[in-house]
Amino acid sequence: MRLRMLVDALLVSTPVVLGQVTFEELKPVFDGLAQKSQELAASEDPRLEARVPLSTDDPTVAPLVDLQVFAPPVVPQDGTWCEVVLLEHIFGDGSFGAPAVVPYSPPTDADCGERGKWAAISLNLTVYSIGTQYDRLGVIYLSQTEIWRTSSAEPTKTGTVWTTLKDVTHFTPLFEQDGTVKMDFSNIIDSSLLLDGVFNVTLTATFHAPTESFATPKTSDFIIPLSNLSPNLTNYFAVDTDAGGTTNVTLPETAIEAYVELLVSGNAAEEFWYQNAPDEFVDAFSTEAGIIGKGPFREVQILVDEKLAGVVWPYAVIYTGGITPSNWRPLTSYGAYDAPTYWIDITPFIPTLLTEDTVHNITLKVVGQGTNPTFNSNWFLSGSVHVRTGTSKTTGRITSYDVPDLNIDTVGNVSAKNATVWTKVTGSRSLNIEGELQTSEGTKKVKFSQSLTYVNEASYADGGWIQTTNQITIGTTISTHQGVQVLRDAFTYPLSVFSNYSLYDMQFGGYGSEINQTHTRALQPPTGPSHMIHSVQHAKGFIGMDDWPGLRHAINGTGATDQTFAYVDERGATYFRDVATKNDGWVRDNVWGTLRDANPPVPANQIFGDQGGPGFRRSVEPRLFRRGRP
Ligand SMILES: *[C@@H]1O[C@H](CO)[C@@H](O)[C@H](O)[C@H]1NC(C)=O
Ligand SMILES: *[C@@H]1O[C@H](CO)[C@@H](O)[C@H](O)[C@H]1NC(C)=O
Ligand SMILES: *[C@@H]1O[C@H](CO)[C@@H](O)[C@H](O)[C@H]1NC(C)=O
Ligand SMILES: *[C@@H]1O[C@H](CO)[C@@H](O)[C@H](O)[C@H]1NC(C)=O
Ligand SMILES: *[C@@H]1O[C@H](CO)[C@@H](O)[C@H](O)[C@H]1NC(C)=O
Ligand SMILES: *[C@@H]1O[C@H](CO)[C@@H](O)[C@H](O)[C@H]1NC(C)=O
Ligand SMILES: *[C@@H]1O[C@H](CO)[C@@H](O)[C@H](O)[C@H]1NC(C)=O
Ligand SMILES: *[C@@H]1O[C@H](CO)[C@@H](O)[C@H](O)[C@H]1NC(C)=O
Ligand SMILES: *[C@@H]1O[C@H](CO)[C@@H](O)[C@H](O)[C@H]1NC(C)=O
Ligand SMILES: *[C@@H]1O[C@H](CO)[C@@H](O)[C@H](O)[C@H]1NC(C)=O
């Protein structure tokens, strides 16, 4: 119960969040994790096999299998299915700002199941890369609607491959129509920067026909993108002002329910937003340390005709080049290849969106702690509205709108000669929006509420080169229609980062970090099964650099990451994984639970054993790795 102790420690004197994940609710997670030895005893020990002599300077080894841990999609076991290739593309020179765009048509083969009546649709994104490359953001759109936000490994010179599977059944209304598949994987090939790794992408979709035991699930009827709608450019809003990004929307007049799914990520000066310092204290740091201001708190807002309809306090996805790159190969941080998404119920606003007096719109915004703009450049925001329709025009009104201001409080102190700086930011917010709708299914009383709390405590030394951040974000989103719960998102996201850049500016210097990050979330999405995810990660690494002055390069490094992961859903599907990597190699990979075979452990020949791999090294050729701060 380390999680509870951490939560208690950070939440002293902060408000209680109602509707949180209870420890009774987490019981299947802990019970499942406890079954590890029992289930694994029956399977072979994957550690017995030969080692791969992996080193970034060794051109002879097999590709490194790299991954983000995920629970595989739950699909019928007994029916027919078909797999179609949606996209094959090499993102190399010239791919920056130039997405791949191909036409899409629903599959017609009988094995796929009747068009639009699929039991499940899952995607397989597999990427191969060889050489040197930064982590790059990847975004997949179906008909200008974002369906997947991913990113890349920092590949090895011997080749790196990674596969991620994702359930996209809730996008059925888009998959049943002709459209386009677009992927933006903006990459840069530049010999002067030693960047030569291209991304060879294969994206496939598997369509499953329904069976007696696995029926066609209820999904929305209609999906509206919240995006810039460009036919050939990336579709998210790249937001760097307080105005955010706005989409004009026209709802079908028979709309009964409308839910927004959001994808959000901080980029450039906002990639490590949770480590940004409050403006009141930035002068205390040496400018070379590169501490960024505007504070560590961020809220993503969704507004309907400029009225706040809901908020997201995002989970911090750390990409593979983040903070200390050697921490994240070959095991990434949770969310790196499949970013979490967030749901807001805007059903109370359906009557507003159906009034005929004006063009209606939905705006996505970021709010930080600075002034004009309140955050740095920039955030990538997009989403989709999932609408269920009835048979007659919907009318109604918002009956209660209780949306008090966000509470944010910043305190801190600076010791003599700015030797140490301590800051603490606390935030809380609750909102409750109710509506009454007259629909073809009768009267619907809708109640949408959110309750969130946040603490970020940071201490700095050595002019800002040494930083410790302890952050926790806890929240609950609950929506009921006529008293029936239709959406619940109860989450706890603790994050601790110690980063040490003291020797960053020295000849043969280096930098390192230690990170603990947990993602505990009980999610009942508007369509699809309720499930629980519990991921606990610990990473520690150091990167050594070569000569100074001039362009410095990472010459060697160490990194060790371990993770415990659990997925449990209301259908009884489970997936548990206990993994560890060290110095570019797999130490152990144990998988159990009902979904094990759909996403098994890495091949035995990838396992190095307790000491991990040799760590990355550069002997002759210089190689560039990304520093932790932009
Ligand atoms: C995913 O796709 C890759 C490449 O197309 C393939 O090699 C792999 O077997 C697929 N994995 C699953 C689980 O379907
Ligand atoms: C890209 O991947 C495909 C499918 O695995 C393979 O056939 C092709 O040779 C690869 N191309 C490059 C340049 O790696
Ligand atoms: C993108 O589409 C717009 C509008 O159709 C067109 O004017 C423009 O030339 C296209 N750009 C590229 C790079 O294809
Ligand atoms: C949205 O609607 C407003 C009002 O009609 C119009 O001025 C604006 O150009 C529209 N925006 C887009 C992106 O179509
Ligand atoms: C210490 O910080 C203050 C602001 O808090 C700043 O005005 C001052 O220049 C800093 N002094 C040093 C020596 O960095
Ligand atoms: C969004 O709609 C509101 C209400 O009609 C309008 O006042 C506002 O100007 C619109 N915003 C944009 C960016 O079009
Ligand atoms: C700043 O405040 C923290 C928390 O109260 C305390 O632990 C620390 O000693 C203080 N530092 C200085 C220099 O006042
Ligand atoms: C991470 O957790 C480990 C184990 O609980 C602890 O020893 C370590 O100090 C933590 N590190 C950070 C940066 O929180
Ligand atoms: C920072 O890293 C350097 C180099 O490894 C080390 O000498 C120093 O003790 C570290 N500082 C802290 C506070 O851990
Ligand atoms: C990295 O290289 C430096 C300089 O040659 C050396 O002092 C250090 O021990 C090496 N570190 C590792 C982890 O190999």
C-alpha cells in the first residue's frame, strides 16, 4: 500500500476528492498481481535463453524489441476476423510537417463482419528504425479526427522495433464510412546533427465479426472532429495563446448524448510543464540552468460557445528522450506510445448547441500559471465529439451551472544567496453542470460533475541544476443520465522526478535522474468496458558526455527501469506484467492474466539477465542524444 502512503503524505490539508478509487475497488488489481508466482510457475522461465550481445556500436545483433506496456484489446476468441493494412510509410527526409495521407474504405470481406456491426476493431502500429534519432511525436487521424497519439523510440544503431495495439471500436462511425487515414510522424534527417534514423511504419486494422458470446457493442452514431480539418496537414491545434483552438460544430438535431474525447500534450517549453517554476521564483536561478517559468500547473479546458463545459488535468507522458533518455530504452514510460485520452460529457449543452440563432463552436484551451499567455509554447490539442442520436428533435436547457473559479495557490522561499529554492503549488477545482433534455427517449436529467486536486512541491539547488519535483494529481469525473452512471474517470497520478544537471556544462560532464511515476485509473468510458489500470514505474539513469566546448555528445550511459502493470475489466479480462530493463537490455519480462497471449513477453533471446545490457556506448563516431530540457 505504498501508493496510499504517498497519497496521504502529499495530500495533507488538501481537499478530499469524492468518488475516488477505493481500496476495495483495487482489490482485483492487487489480487491479480499477487498471483504472479502461481501463474508463472506453469509457464517457462523466459530468462533461460541466450543473451543478445547488444550494444549501440555493434552492428551485428538482432533488432532490439522496445515497448510501452499496454493491455491488449479484448476481442472475440471464436468468430471470424480480417486484417487490413491501413498505411505503410517511411517517415524520413522531408517528412516534417508532411503527413502520409491515404484513402480509407471499410473492409468488404465476409470474414470481417457486416459493415458497421463489428464486435471490435483493433489497430497494430509497428515501427522499425535503425540509426540515431530523437523521440518524435506521431499522430494518426481517421477522416481528420485524431484516433491515436504516439511517439517514437530513440532507436539503436543495430535496429529497434516496437509494436503497440489499440482498441478503436468506439470510432466505428468513422470506420464504417469512406474517408482518409493520415499519419503525421514529423521526422528530420540531418547528417550535420548525425540524425539518420527513419521510421518505417506499418499500421494495420483488425475487424472482428460479432459472435454469440461477443455481440456488437453499443457505440455512438456520429462523430464530429475537434480539429483544424486540414486535408493534408496535421489536424491538432498547436496552441500557444490563451485563445486556444476553436471548431465550429453542427450537432444532429436528434442528439441524445454527446461526449468529447480529448488528446493533449505539452511540447517544447511545455514538454516538462510539471517542472516549470512559478514566475515569482525564476530570477533565483542561474540563466544557464534553463529553468522555464509560468509554473507547473496546467488545466486543459473545453468550452461550448465560450462557456466552460469541463476540464482535464493531464497525466504527464514522458517521451523516450525525456529527462534522461537512457531511462527509456527498451522500456518506455507509460503512455509514450499510446497517450491516455480523457472524456467530458457535454450532453447538458446539447440544447445550447441546437439553438438556431447562431453558429456554435467548441474551444480547447490551456490555462497555466503565467500571464498573457498563461503558459509557454506550446500544447497540441484535439478531440472528437461522440454523439448518440434518437428519432426526434431534442430540446431542453441547462438547469444548474455551478462552476466556481479554479483555486491555485503558490508559496515558496529562497535561502541566502539563492542556494536553495523551495516552491509549493496547490490547486483544486470542482464543478457541477446539470441539464434537462426532452428527447425521443423521454426526459433525461443529466448531471455532470468533476472534482480535482493537485499538489506540486519542488526544491532546487545549485542555481537550478538540481531539481526535485513531487507532484500528485487526483480527480474524479462522474456523469449520470436519469440517475444512471454513464461516465466515470477516477484517477491518481503521482510523479516524482529528481534530476541532476550539475555537471552538464563541464568537460566530460553528464546528467542523470531518478523518476517514480504511477498511473492508477478506474475508467468507465461512454462506450466500451469499464476497466482499471494500475501502472507503477521507477527509473534511474545517467548519461556521460564528451568534450566541451563545442557540440557535446552522449558517449555512454546507464539506465534502469522497472514497472508493475495491471489491467482488470468488467468482462473479467485481466493483464498483468512485471518487467525490468537495464542498460539497453531486458532484465526480466513476466506476463500473466487472461490476455497474456495477445501481448506476450519479449522473446527469450532478448533477455540479458540481472545485469541488463552493456549500456549504450559510442566509440568512434559521435552520436547525439537529446538533453532532458528543451
Ligand atoms: C503487428 O504488426 C506487425 C507488423 O505488421 C506484425 O509483425 C505483428 O505480428 C503484429 N502483431 C500482432 C499482435 O498482431
Ligand atoms: C519497411 O518495412 C517493410 C515491412 O516490414 C519492409 O518490407 C521494408 O523493406 C522496410 N523498408 C525499409 C527501408 O526499412
Ligand atoms: C494541402 O491542401 C490544400 C487545400 O486543398 C492545398 O491548397 C495545398 O496545396 C495542399 N498542400 C500540400 C502540401 O499538399
Ligand atoms: C466559424 O463560424 C464563424 C461565424 O460564422 C465564422 O466567422 C468562422 O469563419 C468559422 N470558422 C471556421 C474555421 O470555419
Ligand atoms: C537571487 O534571486 C533574486 C530573486 O529572488 C534575484 O533578484 C537575484 O539576482 C538572485 N541573486 C543571485 C546571486 O543569483
Ligand atoms: C464561438 O461562438 C460564440 C457564440 O456564438 C461566439 O461569441 C464566438 O465568437 C465564437 N468563437 C470563435 C472563435 O468563432
Ligand atoms: C522553505 O520552506 C520549507 C517548507 O516549509 C522548509 O522546509 C525550508 O527549510 C524553508 N527554507 C528556507 C530557506 O526558508
Ligand atoms: C522512488 O521510489 C523509490 C522506492 O520507493 C525510492 O527509494 C526513491 O527515493 C524514489 N525516488 C524519487 C525521485 O522519488
Ligand atoms: C549530481 O551528479 C554528480 C555527478 O554524478 C554527483 O557528483 C553529485 O553528487 C550529484 N548531486 C546530487 C545532489 O546527487
Ligand atoms: C563514460 O565515459 C567516461 C569517460 O571515458 C568514463 O569516465 C565513465 O566511467 C564512463 N561511464 C560509463 C557508465 O561507462
